[in-house]
Amino acid sequence: MYSQITVARAGKSERIAVVTMNRPDKLNALTKVMEAELRDAMEAVDRDDDVRVVVLTGAGKASAPAWTSTSSKCCHRAISAPLSGCARST
């Protein structure tokens, strides 16, 4: 379904969604394609009432993406919105 990320379920009851940026040869550098895929994946996870935890990671040596300040703003908007059903701690 995606070309630059993977989405898998983990945990005993599969309530953990693991989203992996999958461009290890480029140290998971953010692209417009990856940004769109991250947004789509996070929106899909948000709609799934069974998911309780989302882990965002990267394949290879770079577990976090290499991005510039302008692209990180785009990514931050794409993935920083809280899941609608999550409880918030104060």
C-alpha cells in the first residue's frame, strides 16, 4: 500500500500500530511522498478504535528521519495531532 513507510500491528491484542519510515539507504530523509504516506497512515490509525498506541520509528541506522527545518514543519503537522480517542494526561 505504501512505498516509503510500513504499518504493522504489534502486541498481544494488536493494539499497537508500528509505523516505520522505510528509506534506510537515505537515512529516512523525509520526502513529499513519505509525508503524504505518514499523514494517510496516521489518519487511518486515528479512525481505528482498536489502536491504543502508535510507535513511529525508522528502518536501518537512522531511527528518526533526517529532515530540514522546513520539511519537519510539514511532518510535524502531519503526525502531531493527537488521536481523537486518546486520554490526555495533565
